[in-house]
Amino acid sequence: MSDILLSFRGRVIRAADVAFLRQLITDHPQLSRRALSVRVCQAWNWTQPNGQWRDQVCRSLMLRLHRQGHIELPAPKKRPLNNAIRHRRVRTVMGVDSTPLEGSLRSLAPLEIRLVRRAEGEDLFAQLLRDHHYLGYTRPVGEHLKYLVLAGERPVACLGWGSAPLKLDLRDRFVGAPKASYRHHLPLIAYNTRYLILPWVRVPHLASHLLARIARRIATDWRDRYGHPVVLLESFVDTERFAGTCYRAAHWQCVGRSSGLGTKSKPGARTSIKELWVYPLGRNFRAQLLAP
């Protein structure tokens, strides 16, 4: 009989792992939950692609095992404020010139595409999405990049990229394999979480131009930040709001439509129909995703 207790974020947890955790907690009763998670990561050599410990993921794993009764964690030493509420707060950092910006793409040149994660411009990026994107701004978790596009001193667009959703049947069909075959390589897929052209910017071909420029640099930017590239880009387009024109013009592929049932929907609830658009960053992307 299998001794596998659960699979968590791609890691299989067996009875021997639980025994190790119990002994570690017994041997070090003075350690906090965070300190324990670092010890576990060191013992298991559990690292992110950039070499840093997966201690936050490890704490989530230990909390699940604690709640299921497999281990007994020490009481938390600190009870932080509700991060979900704190992370939704976005402060206004500057007034933004909303004078209509019209003309040709050439008239905007030179356009600067600036990486603003943990850098100057990140607060403005959040402010613009909060004020002008229909989904608002949510602080990303996991691997992600933020691009702020400027024409001179004026912001014109924001593009957010994050970790790919875990389960997408449309993607499975496009890759040509079940998700279990490439789940270990999901970090090689980047998901376009937000795309905003500011509402007063009316410049033909700007949106597809920016998608093309991002596609040429994002694999390098991702490797510089996280130690590995990405080989496939994907995005959902809400068909009740958009036609996907800029993705089509940038040579993305539409691989199908959702059923309209969100993953967190109640029985019988409906959501808007969304199209999945993808952009491979090389001809061998399938081989890279399906590699052992």
C-alpha cells in the first residue's frame, strides 16, 4: 500500500517525511514556525529556481499537515495583520496627466518599457491599475513581473505577468498532453494577469506593438529575476468586453473558449466566457514543457 499522504505544490509527502517533521519539532521546541520551515527546506534541499528557500511554501505545507492532525506545530509567536486587506490598499503617489494622447505610433517614440517590480514606478503601476483597469489591482503572489510603459515622462500602459494557472484544459489540449506531464514545468509559462492601455491614449497598433516587444524580452527578464526563462505566454480575454484584436495582431493564437463556469463558482453560477490566447517563445516549447 502506498504511504503517500498528499501531494503539495508538486512535492510528494510520505509517512517518513511526517516522521521527520515530528522529530524536528520535538528536538527544537524553541523554534518558531518560520525557523522550522527554513530547517525543513535545508534538510530537503527545497529551493526556488533562483536558489532561495521555499520556506513560505513549506510553512503552508506544515500548516496543512497540522490541520489534518499529522503534526503539532508550536503556537504562532506573532499574529500579523490581515495581509489580504493590507495588500489591497494602494496609495496615490502622483497626479497623472490625462490629456488625450493621440497620433501615430511613431509620434510616441521613444517608448520606454520599464521593469518596476521592487523598483521606482511600482507604486504608480499599482495606482494606474487600481484607477483604470476593470479588474483593479491585486498584489501578485509567486513569480511575477511588472512593466510600466512611458512615452517621455507620461505613462501610457501597464502589463503584469505572473505564474500560470495550475489547471487549464484548453492549455492541455494545446500542449498535447495531460497537465500531469508538464506540471513540474509550469514555471516556464507566464500568464498575462493585467494589460492596461490608459483610457486617454488612442494610438493605433500600440497594444500589439507592446505585446511584441515584451515577447522579445520577457524570457531574459524572467531568467534575470528567477533563474529560469519562460517558453510560453498565455492570457485570458473576456469576450463580453474585448475581441482579442491586439493579441491577434501580435501573432498570438486563440486556442479555445472557457465554459463560463469559474473555478470558484457555486453550482449553477455563470461567469463571462473567456478565450485563451497563447504565444510560444520558440519552436521547441512543447519539448521543454514535457521534458522529464
